[in-house]
Amino acid sequence: MAQSKKSYGSNNQNYNNNNNQQKVKHSGAKNTTYTPLSGPNKGVEQHLTTGWRLSKGELIAIKCVTTSKSNLSDKGWFGSVACTFTNTKTGVQSFHWGTMQKNGGKVVIDGMAFVINPRAKNGGYAGTFLRSN
């Protein structure tokens, strides 16, 4: 008489593999400083923060740059930073004003409760924030 052995390892193996999958990133951000060689801001140091976010399966590209209206405060923040949000699937653009931290490149858009933070762990963050009282 032959005995059959039941294999319990396959179900456990699949369960463990599912837990080891990497989480998919939904946003990211980078910042840089540059000096234009031509145009109205020629020779003036500019600060640029770029970001991206997946929203409902669509990629939103974000570009925030200092302008001639951007003034540096005593606390190290630029006011009047121009931010453009572009839906890469539909091409729809929207414009918002924000503030940018000079040292870190973090951009805050209060009207949308939105932040772009290049120094966040795992490659930066672009998304909503909760206001703490």
C-alpha cells in the first residue's frame, strides 16, 4: 500500500512571497539650483523643485520654480513660487502659487494642502498633508 504525502509547503510559500513584494511608489520629488544663461532671469540663481504623483492611475508632473516675485524671508523660505501641475495623460495643466524652503527645496501650496518634499525618505514625496493644530 502506498501512502500519499500531502504537501503543505506550496500554500505557505506563496503566502510568504506575497508579503515580500516591494511597495510601489506613488510619488517622488527632486530639487536643484541653476543659473539661466539667457532670458529675463539671465545670471540670477533659480531654485527648481520637480515632483510626480500617481493619482487614480494618471501621472501628474509638478514643476515649481522661483520667479522675479520670489522674495526670501528671514526664516529661509521663498514666497511666490510658480507651480505648474500637468496631467501627462490628458495634457491638462493647472497653475498654483506656493512657498519654497531655500535649503531643502520643500514646496508648500496652502490652498491645496499639498507638499512637494525632495528630502522625504525613499526618493521624495508629493501629495497632500494634514494640518496639525
